[in-house]
Amino acid sequence: MKKSYKIEVDCANCANKMEDAAKKTAGVKDAVVNFMALKMNVEFEDGADVKAVMKEVLKNCKKVEDDCEIYL
């Protein structure tokens, strides 16, 4: 399953950090952050609890970029 989320991030480098953090989160098959569009596209592993996974993605992104936001 793929979903798209609106994000708030200050710079392209920070967006790359968010993308890397999201990709390393359990339950995420792939993630792509588009800084210009302020969107994060996430592909989830089969059977993943989307809401729980996205809470972890947000937590992991906050570790690398504490003022970022993902609108769940």
C-alpha cells in the first residue's frame, strides 16, 4: 500500500534526512520525500499497521530534524 503525506521541512538536506529516517523505519518498504512539493510518499510492507508505522516514521524524522512535521 502506498500513501502520500503533506510535510513541513525547511531545506532539501533536511528532506533527505527525513527520507533516510523513514526508509529505516520498520514496516516501511520505501519512502520518497519531495522537498519542492512538500510531500512524503510512503510504501508500506504487506500487513503493516499504517498508523503505527507512521507514528514511528514521525518519531524517527524528529530525531534527525526536530522541527520537521508530517501531517498524518
